[in-house]
Amino acid sequence: MAQGTQGSLSMDLMWQAGSDVLEAFALSSRLGRLAAQLLEVADVRLYHDNVLAKEPGCGRTPWHFDAHHFPIASRDVVTSWLPLQAIPAEMGPLAFAADAEAWRVAEDTDFSATDSSYDRGVSEGFRSAEVRIDDAPYALGEMSFHHSWCFHCARANATTQPRTVLASTYFADGARVVNQPTMVSGDWQRFMPGAGPGTVIDTPLNPVVSR
């Protein structure tokens, strides 16, 4: 499914679209093992993949974290982020709040989906708390992983080239669906077909990818 705002595009479950390359990326045991090692778990399963594109001139991606979009009853969730080109500073590399507990700084900031007040509030909170921001450019071939509770953002793409990325989200094998998924959980039943609230996630679209 393709989703996006002006100048950006997100397409998920692309490993099911018939591309051998995208399937190999999403099911990569090398990346799966890295995800498992980072989470310090025995095995991980794929939640879903994404192809992400940020067109020239597309604006800032505000501060956010991913956990509330994943109806997975586990903190062991991580996303890989692999650019398909080098990302210099002017293209808008992913920027991370480097402190693992930075989310606590922002937890009292009122969320707004209608304006940039949340983004500004989080930015101000991080400055006041002297949270270190890692916004280093990506060389060709570099990638990153970010935990589902890691705050991240990105500057606008001020270049004449699109910023294209392959991403995959992984979770610890044995995790369950939360008891009460919400609208914020998005299209979770398409990503985990047949899994219900409170059940262990073990569907054909969520294979173990760390072996």
C-alpha cells in the first residue's frame, strides 16, 4: 500500500509485490541477526517492510517515535533503515535523540496532528535537557537501526534528488499483539493477518528472519 504526504511516499509489504530484490532485503537473515543482536533476543520476526521516498523540496519530518504505531506487546522492536544513495546533510539524513531515555523528556509534551507545536515542544525539551542529537550524513552503503522508542526526525530534502530508503521493522519472536489495538495502530491486520488481540504473532507474513 502506498501512503504519503506532499513530496513523500511510503509503500509497505513490497516484499510481497514480486520483486526478488525487495523480498531478499526484507527476509535477509543477515539483517535479522543484527536486529536480534541489538535487541539481545534469540530470534526476530518481520513486522513489515517499507520503501520510503522523500522528493526534492519535501519538508521536515517532525520528531516522533514508532512504538505507538506498532500494536506489539513488547519493547523488543527495532527498525532497519538502509538508504539507496548517500545522504548528505542537505538531503535530510535521519536524526536521532541519542539518549536512550530521551522519550521521557518528551512524554509530557502535548501531541498535535494539526500543527508543528509538538515538534517544536520536543525540540525545545531536548535542548533544555541537553539531549545529544546524532544527525550525521550517511555514506553510500551505511545504514542504521533505531528502537521503537527512539525519537527521530529529519530535515527537509534541499537537493534535486529524491531520498530513497528501504526499511524493515522486526520484533522479538514470541511477542503478542496488544490486547486493545487502536486507530493509531494503523493497518496492523494486513501486516499480521489472522493474528488477534492478545495472541502470539506467528503468521505467514511475519516469518522468523534471524536464522
